[in-house]
Amino acid sequence: MEFKNIHIGSLIKDEVKKQKMSYASFAKEIGIKRQNADSKIFNNESLDANLLKAVSKVLNFNFFQYYEPIGIVANECNKENYISNNIIEVKAQLMYKIGGETKEETLFITLERKDVTN
């Protein structure tokens, strides 16, 4: 299976320009100094998932869409809490490829259910 090579830093820089956001305000929003934006983000082919999540939030743009998922497995991890408090907790294993490297993340999602029937 072939995967498209991407340079996520360039894509982020393009989106910052497109939104007419200054590099300084972008850097401040994600919690880094302006002078570090090039070395930590714009010049990198890949980014840590948490940093990419912060960038996606600041720019209101899902940069994860550029990575083809291998698969997602989600399961309920706290049935008792779900039944008694109308809350469901889901643990999801997300595997994705960045270039030729496979990455794996664990996501914990908590949802409040309003239409639960026992």
C-alpha cells in the first residue's frame, strides 16, 4: 500500500497564511515563541500528535485528515459508570501511518448520554 508523502509543517504554514494570522499570534496561541515556530512546526515533515492537535484547534482545521488511518478500535471501558450516571467512557486505539512510520495513540472519550434506557 502506498502512502502520500506530506510535509505537515508546510501545510500548517500555508493554512496560517491563508487565515491571515501572524506567525507571532499563531505561536503564542500554541504556547511557543515566534522564533521557535519554524524549527518546531513549519520546517518539520511530521509533528507529535499532541502538538498537531493543538495546531488543529488553534487554526480550526483538522490536520489529521492528511494521514490515512490503518484502523480504529473503540470499546466501552466503564459500564457501571455508564449505567448509573448516564455517562459512557470509550477507550479508542488509533493507529495511523505518517510516511513509512506507524504511530499509535490511545484516546479516552467521555460522553454524557441523555437518552439512556436501562
